[in-house]
Amino acid sequence: MEENKLYHPVQKTIALADGREITIETGKLAKQADGSVVVKQGDTMLLATVVAAKDAKEGTDFMPLQVEYKEKYAAAGRYPGGFMKREGKANDSEILVARLIDRALRPLFPADYHAEVYVTVTLISADKDIQPDALAGLAASAALAVSDIPFGGPISEVRVARIGGQYVINPTFSQMNDVDLDIMVGGTIDNILMVEGEMKEVSEEVMLGAIKFAHEEIKKHCAVQIELSKELGKDVKRTYCHETNDEELRQTIIAELYDKAYAIATSGTMKHEREDMFNALEAEFASRYSEEELVEKAPLIHKYFHDDVQKKAMRNMILDEGKRLDGRRTDEIRPICCEVGYLPAAHGSALFTRGETQALATVTLGTKLDEKMKDEVLVQGSEQFVLHYNFPPFSTGEAKAARGLSRREIGHGHLAWRALKPMIPLGEDNPYAVRIVSDILESNGSSSMATVCAGTLALMDAGVKMKKPVSGIAMGLITDSQTGKWAVLSDILGDEDHLGDMDFKVTGTKDGITATQMDIKVDGLSYEVLAKALEQARAGRMHILGKLTECIAEPREDYKPFVPRIVQITIPQDMIGAVIGPGGKVIQDIQKTTGTTITITEVDQKGIVDIFGQDKEALDGALERIKGIVAVPEVGEVYTGKITSIVSFGAFVEILPGKEALLHISEIDYKRFETMDETGLKEGDIIEVKLIGVDPKTNKYKLSRRVLLPQPEGWVERERKPREPREGGHGDRRNRGDRKPHSDKKHE
């Protein structure tokens, strides 16, 4: 017990409305980090640590924040997959959680704080029914709260789901089966910072209600962190000096360049031309200084020109004149051009262009074997629908190579995937695996929303029976706290995203919202403004939806001729084994002989069989064999079967695959045969027979060939009576195969 003297943990508890508790503990684990906490709910535990460099690197003029989220397989008592049997690079789900944390934390660091900060959140114990991502933002913020790192928080993040019309905070996995809203909300005690999630066509009012509901819970989490920070004496943060400013230079730049910058902003020129004009204006001012002077002044000139001249000129132009950089009204959407079937060899394709943003989307249809496999710590299974988003440097005119997939690309692709997923038929309604790839060819404004629109067009071009088309729009917000002016911008440009106070993306059908992502960069945003933004977004979304349906109103009636075909049938659960066969022998033989791919999925006590082939003949051949295996012979039906064996009392005939029945010697013909040699039948013969009965005791089938032959003239059918068994005997001696052996020493 001596080791207990090594640490003195401090705990705080957050009580949820339904009686559950979240505890925050510090002072026990990872004490050499600047801040560390363990957040626990049930058996789920997250370790969050934060470490900041003592000073900023020379020349750094941004916030170098790095957030990592990692789930340990041991937390759930599982082995990692793969050859190495250890955790590797972050998977998509971990990256998405890290992005959620980053987006809430980043705006709250001081604007002049440029030291490297590393936040690491690790799942170290996992209750299989608790969703740990809902606790990750709280854990990261609590680690900052117990450190001396300058930070404008605390914050917290919570999940809100709507279940049966009621909002629920941080629902469990088992509660997520029937929800129509699932969002993550991050905020401080005063403001909302971040929203992201998916919905099943809910209204703007429902979504706004969920955000308000989440904020009430977030306030409680922040209050506990403030209390913990004060108790540990960490409410006073470290001092730093990461910037050297020249106020005289700043005022000179504002005085000389603001009006010129305002004129450029109001010129209505295109993106690259406008950038060249701004760069030329900055370069002209810098040319008055010598090279030696510019070593010190160039970074300051760029900073003051960008923040105090260029950015303010563009913001004021919008607030004062209601006019935007490209000359549009605040609620006006850029020109849209849609085209489907652009790539003739793809299963489905579409080109969507909105202003200077362009997305080329393709759809590929595959089998169940093509589905994406998921083997995460708490989630295993497969995904029938996937969406991949690519953002090459040339899309913005950058001269650099594309190296790997960025976190931004994963995040944008996930948002578009969430937007389209509720409208794509899955399971029994659609036997195909569906993959969308969106390649961004131009970008000035939201390319993730262009992906949603291009994806909708490509799906309909491929013949996927979407429930409803989906469109998306990116909204912006410009506010002035001094004058009280504000403007909501529809279909924002890239520059408007950077200079604005809110980036708000919303997707949906004509009947409601399917996904959203919101980042708010300004304090005190009222729900009135947020409601206005939602309503303006709805109007813009409807406009864009109209453009999509003008291009293609509904999915094509059939898939394209070169799309491999799938036939899907349902079989009884107890017949799955018969179709597969011992060691997969039967199903492998069907695939080999017909050239098809067959998958069987057990769902709701039945088997879903998908047969995937390149032509109708192959599909029909495989389908016929499977139907034969699962078919139940019916009395009175005529079958064409193959004689599999000859015995003294008749022949066994395979009337269906794997199903044999006895054709007794007396049922072969009207004439009487003493031996089977007289019948002329032999193994391998194909004959036509009729199923005339089923033995109620043995469940064996009885066949007749005689009843299918012309009846001889004057023939009189004699009634056959079964031979009465002798007392103590074994019945009809012809059925010696059913008789028990005599008791003798051989059988004792």
C-alpha cells in the first residue's frame, strides 16, 4: 500500500438526468504531462493528456494544435486483427473523433499563442454499450482545464439522439436502433461551437431543439471543470510572448491600403484574379522597404494586411452593401450545371459544377463480397454503402503532389456519406454493394456539398432506387458586435469561409434534413440568427434540388447493360446448410459450373441468397440449382430425374438436387417384372416419374413411372393390401433394411 503515497487523485462527478454519472479524475495517471485526466462512465474510461511546448518555433504564426484519438483493443478484451496483432495507424473512425475534438478546441486558444500543443485521448477501458466518442471532447477539455496552458474553455461535447420523439443525452449503443436524429454538439458554458450529425429528414425546428437541449447539458460539464481548475490552482495560466507587433506599422497599413482593398473586394472579379490584385497591393506596400528591413517587417506586413485590411474590407462590404465578393446577393446561389452519364464505362457517373466548384462522382455496384469490413474495438461488421472523397491540389491551382489521404478528406467524405445514407436502399431492398467516389476538380466553396449533389445524380444515373434525391448547401455568417449588424450567406465562397464567423453545411431532401456540420467562430451567436441561417439554408437547398431534378428526375428504370446482375432469393434458415454443402462443396460447385458469385446472409431466421453474374444464362443456371436444393417435393408433381442406383426391389431416382425417392419395381410398368434386369433400366438413365406418396412413418418419397404410361386395354387396377405383420415379427420382409439386427454376440 506504500505506493498510494505517490499520488493524490482529485475527483469530480457530473450527474446525468437519467441517474448515470460521469467522473473526472486527475492526479493519478500520466502526471508528467502538462495536464491529464481519466474520464469514466460505467466501465468506459478515457485517458486524456495535453502537453504544450514551452515556446513557439520561430516564424510560426498559427496555432499548431495536434489532436489524436486512439482506441485500445485491450480496452474491450479483444486482439487486434492483421499480421502484427497490434494497433496501427488511426482508422477513419478515430480520425473523425479527433476532428470533432479539434474543431471545438482550436478556436478557443488565444490568437497570439503559437506553441505546439498535443492533445491525446485514449480509450483504455470499454463498456460494450457505452459510446466513448461522446466523452472524448469532455476528456480533452478537462486535461486542458487541469493544466496551465492558455485556453479559453472549458468546453464539452455531448451526443443527442431523438428516440420516440424525445431527446436523449449520450445514448447507449443499444438505444441507437431506432433514432431519427443523431448529432454531436460541442460548446462552452456560454456558446455553441460545433455541431455534426445525421438525421432522417427532420425539420429545422427539431434540429434547433436538439442543439438547445445539448447546450443545457454542456453547461453542467463546463461548470464542473471550472470548479476543478480552481481547486487545483490551474485557473491562472502560464505567461507567454509569441508575437512581436509594430502598432505604428499596423496603423500605416490600415490608413494607406484599406480603401484600395475595399475597391478590390467590391470589384466582383473571379477568385484567382482577386487574389492576384490583393497580392499586388501588399507587394507594392512592401517594396518601400529594403531587403534587410523586410527580414523583420515582411511577416508583420502580411499579417496586418490580411487580418486588418483585406479581411475587414471584405466583411464590411458584405455588412454595409449586402454585396459579396463575386457580386451576388447574400441569399443568391451561384450558377449550377449538372450532367449525368459523363463517363460511359462507369456504372453511374455525374458532373456537378456550382460556380468555381466542380465534383466528378462515380458509382460502382458490387456484391456482398465487396462490402467494407469494419473491425474496430467496439464496432464490427460490414458497410454496404461507402463514399470516398478526393481533393487533389490542382483543384485549387496548387503546384504540389498529392501525398496520401488527409484528415480533411476523410471528414468531408464522411459528411457526404451521412447525407446520402438514409436515402439509399440497403439490405433486402438493394442486393448491391454501393461505392461512390467523388473527385473534386475545382474548389472555391463547399466541395463536400458538391459531393452530395454529384453523388445523388450519379446514383440515379446508375439506376440505384434512391428513396429521394438529396442536395446540400454551405452557409456562412458575418457579424459585427459593435454595430449589431449580421448577414447570413448562402453558398459561400472559400474566402467567405475563411473570413466569416460560421461555416454551416446542411443537406436534405424536400422533406427534411439528413446531415449537418457546423463550426461557429464567434461568441454569443443567438438562436434567432441560427434559426435564420437554417431557414435560408432550406430555401437554398430547395433551389439546388430543383436543378438536380431538372437534370434527372428519378433513378433510371434499369441498370446499364454492362452492370453485372444480381438475383436475390430468400430460403428457409434450415436450408442454408444444404445450399452450402459439407465444407462448402455444393456452393463452390454451383459457382464453378455457372461462373457466378453467390453469397448467403442469415437475417431474421431466414437466408438471403445473392447470385451475382455477368449474363442471364449464368444467373438462371445457378438459380435453378439453388431452387432445386431448397424445393420441397410435392405429391402429384411430375419430375424428370436421374437413376442414381439399382437395387433388387427397384431404382432410386434423384428428382431434385440432393433428394432421392424410390421407384418400386411394381411401379415401373404395367407388366410384372421379376427382376430389375428385365426392366432395362440402368444407373444414369434420365426418366420421368410422378411423386405418388410419402410414407408417414419414414417420410420417404414414393414414385411411379407406370402412371405416366398409356394404360393397356382392359387393364383393371387391383387393390394392393399391405401384408399384415406376424405377431412378434418384423412386418413385410421386403423392408429388411428397416429391420433391427438379431441379438447375438456380434451385436452385444
